[in-house]
Amino acid sequence: MPIAPFLGGDRFIARVRKYLATNPDNQWVNSYEFIATNDGSEANLLAMGASLVSFEQRIHTETVVFDALLISTWVEDSVPYDPTAFISSPLTGIGQRVPDAEQLLGLSNCLDVRRFAATGRYGHLFYRGVLFESDVEAPAGKTLLTDRPAIQTLVDTAVTDSGLEDFIGDASAFLALSMISADGVQQRTVISLNVGQVAQVKQDHRWFNRTSP
């Protein structure tokens, strides 16, 4: 199906692809699901995508390079190939967290941000390329955030300043950040993003790794 114009109830996936400036070959993505709350156009999708990228840039470190944004219909539509089923936009920005002579943690150390809905279990967004050494500690051998409220403030400020808050909860005019089950039956609107802890996720995890075979 064509990605735009879209109707209320249509579903989309947005993917933001990134890599470290020191290792462009190791690319990864973060994926998001959105549900249309009203009829809309390509301009609405691009506005959502721009806010999403701006949000991510505000929480990632300056060593992370943003490579591309892909917005597609939720149901994959690639056989036969349909160029109207997705939008692909190149990106050139970098992250905005600037270190004070600190080292970036290894990419397996992800910031766990939890998507909460009004009902049901929360979902995870694992962000790598976010945390510095000073952001964590391991008092009992397990890596934890040194100041979790400060990281929550970072995320909250990024949501507001990027305009992503316009796509979270009831505030959404055209598209709402959501969680959609694998079969598409369950659809829940995300009402908040809450910082969890540090999650260890291998760099070759299928959720993230986009290195060419």
C-alpha cells in the first residue's frame, strides 16, 4: 500500500540508522511504531520523522553519526517492490551529548528507555552510543546508572525540545507513538517514556545490527 496519503488507523514503522564516527561499517537502528489518529499526508510523516531524529540526537553522544531515516508501512510491502510504500531520507547530523574528557561506554551498554501505555506491559527502547563512563557505576558487579533522575531529565527535555511530545499520548494530532503486537491485533498508544537502567545487548543483536553480510 502507498505510504501517503494515509487514513486514520493506518500503521507505520520509523527507523533511525546510526553509526560511530570511528567505525562507519558498524551500523544499527532504533525502530518505532506509529498509528495514524487522523487522515494525513506525507508532510505529517516527515514532521514526525524530524521530531524523532531530533529527539535521538539530543540523547546520543557527539560520536554518533545519524545516517538515514526510513518510514514505511507497518505491513512490509517489498514483494513486488513498491517504491511508494516507504520514505527514505539521508541524514547528516550527529549526537548532541558532549563529554568532559570522558570515554564513551562500549556499544553493548545500552540505555533502557521504557515505553509505557495505559494498560499492559511496557516495551523497551535500547539506545547505544548514549552513555559515558561517568553515567554508570557497578557497586555490586552490575552496571547501573549513577544518577537515574538526571538521565530521565535528559530524556524528558529531549522529548519536549524535539517536539516528540506532540506524538505521544492524547496530544497527537495525526500520528501517535504506539506498541503493536507481532500479529497486529493488539495496539496500545504510548503515554510516556521512562528511563530504566543499563541493559547489556550484544552488538550483533538482530534488533540493532545492520552491518552488510
